[in-house]
Amino acid sequence: DTFGHSAGDEALAAAAALLRSSFRETDVVARLGGDEFVVLALMNRTEDAEVPVRALRDSLEAWNTCAGKPFRLSMSVGMTDFDPGTRMEELVAAADRRMYADKQERRAARQSDSEGVSVDV
């Protein structure tokens, strides 16, 4: 909103590109609407679910360092595990609760570091 619709569209496109580059080609990256995205990443028990999240955070940091934009991108992440018999709505709701907790933690950290303008996606 601060920089207009064009900058907002650019931020959404950059966020989508960062998500696609951080996850595997077999993972599903989708925009739910507005500034909300969802990723369906099927992983086996031996894989560390934090690996793609760390890759995303690294990609965000690189983008924010090199983009030369008047705003910084940030993303809040909420993950949940699949449990057989759980409905998709329940999975999304659980991930959403965790995402909001992550967002609150990140906002608190940003308030102490008020440098620049962040666009939270």
C-alpha cells in the first residue's frame, strides 16, 4: 500500500519466485489470495522440513540485500505434519496458527530493528 499497486504486484511476484526457487519442483506452491501463499511439500521421515525454510530465509536475505528496492520482503512460515485422516482444512488451519505465531515473533524482532520498510508476505 505504501508504494502503490505496481510495487505490491512486484513484491508478490518476487515472493512467488523466491518460494518456487526454495522448494523442489515436485512441491506445490500456490497463492491463496492477497499476500497468502501455501506450499504442499511431501517429505519422508528422514528429510528435515526446516531445510527448505532455511533456503527460503536465505533467498529472502539475498533478495533484500541485492534488490535495490525501497522495501524489504519478509515471510512468516507455519508448518504442519500430515496425519492420516486429517482434513485439508484442518491442516491449513494448523499451519495458519503457526504462521501467525511466527509473524508475531518476526514483528517483535523488526520493531527493535526499524530500519527500512518491510512488506510481509
